[in-house]
Amino acid sequence: MDAEERVWARVVVVSLLLVVAGTIWLLPRLLPTPPQYLEVHVLDVGQGDAILLESPSGQQMLIDGGRNNQVLRSLAAELAFFDRTLDFVVATHPDADHIGGLVDVLQRYTVETVLVTDNQSDTTAHAAFTAAIAAENAERLVPRRGQTIDLGAGVLVTVLWPETNAARLESNAASVVLHVHYGETAFLLTGDSPKRIEEYLVLTYGEYLASDVLKVGHHGSRTSTAELFLAEVRPQYAVISAGADNRYGHPHVEVTDALFNAGVTTFTTAEQGTVSFISDGMTVTPY
């Protein structure tokens, strides 16, 4: 091998080493890695609901998906580039602003388990969602009061409502209510539950409802967030998931005033976009 060939051989070797080193550096940044904390993201999906839980174990749960495929952009902003799986998807109730975007989620992501109530709707959104579940061939569970889902690393998601078959309930009243516990911290996610359900939860659970963060019911509508309920939950933070300048006037001033008077720090997706929290099991921090 002459001198010129030796030089080119060294160039090739060095180039290969640089490629290997670059791959070693880049790969961990592209592959999904478990968060160090429980992360709760109230995703910006306009006038609708979508909440992503990420456990320190790496397990993920998506609760609702908004009205359309905007949820895909919000999910992509929180998940690793190559992450195309979700352990659990929960549809709190069959209204389009909660399940419409889940059709796109089920088409884009591999979903292991779907939780969906027995409350039905004759809308095209519900028909499309039902078909998407069948096409995904995911395990299907009907949530009932007392069920607990273990997301690993000590994160437990407990179903507080419905307690029986919800088929005959009005859709908002059929909303799945979830209490997320991690260590000494808790998040209460209420879907579109109206005041009468909130008050029933107070009578049933009492101080167990106490939570660091409340996802405010029904996008901040005056039909939710009863005073008795808010007094029992005693949240430090509240999040209202609503679209900017929506036609419903959400959030209603009665709700924002009640939260202010209770000393609750309140965020809205209409103003802040996606609202995120981390919990280390002792304290909850918005970021």
C-alpha cells in the first residue's frame, strides 16, 4: 500500500469512527426514554380535552383526544421522535370534542388498551371512533368505580365514576372521572362532569378527592365546578382546557371567579397552550 492509499485508508477509518460516535450520541436522544417524574400534560387541542400522563416507568396514558387531528401535533411535541405507542387510551364520554381526535391517534399510534364507557352516541364521530378501536384490535375495557390502573413506579389511576352502567346517562354525566396518585401528590380529571356528579363524588369520597391539580370540568362551563366540590378538592392548581374565542364563552366568569376566590392558580390552554406539570411524588410543579 503506497502513501496515498494509507492516507485514504485513515480517512475512511476516521470517518467511520465519527459516524459511530455520532450515532452513539444521537440515538439516545431519538429513542423514547422514561421521564424522571410523573409528567401530566393538558394538551392544547382547541375547544376540547386531551391529557397525556407519562409515568417514571415509561408507561403512557392518553385521556381524550380533542375534536380533530390537532392532538397529533400536541402529542408529537411531548413524545420522543420514534415513540409510536401508547399503553392506554381513555375516552371519558362520546362527545366529539373528546373522541374526534382519538380516531387519528388510533391510526398513528399502537395502542394496547382502550377504556370506553357503555354510554353511546349516534354521531358520525362516535361511529368513526368505534370503527378505529375495532381496527386497532386493542384490548377494550369498560371503566367502573374502584378500578385501578397501575402505570408503574407507584403511579396509580383510579376510576371514581361511573359506578354502574352509564348507557342511560346524559353524555356529560357519564364522563369517566379519574384520580391519579403518585406518592403524596394527586391529579383529579373530571371530563365534562356536571355539578350533580361532582356533588355525588363529594358525598361518596369526601376528603379523598383532595388533589394538587384539578382539570376543571366541561372546559370551565358554569355547569361544573360546584362550590362544595371545589372546597373538598382544594387544588393548588387548576387547568381549563378550552379554545381561544370559542362560541360557548368558556371559561365562564362564575368558574374563574370561584377559582380565584379559592386561591387556586389557574391556567387555560387558550392562553398558555399545552399546560404541563411534573411530580416527584412529594410536590407538583407547573412548567
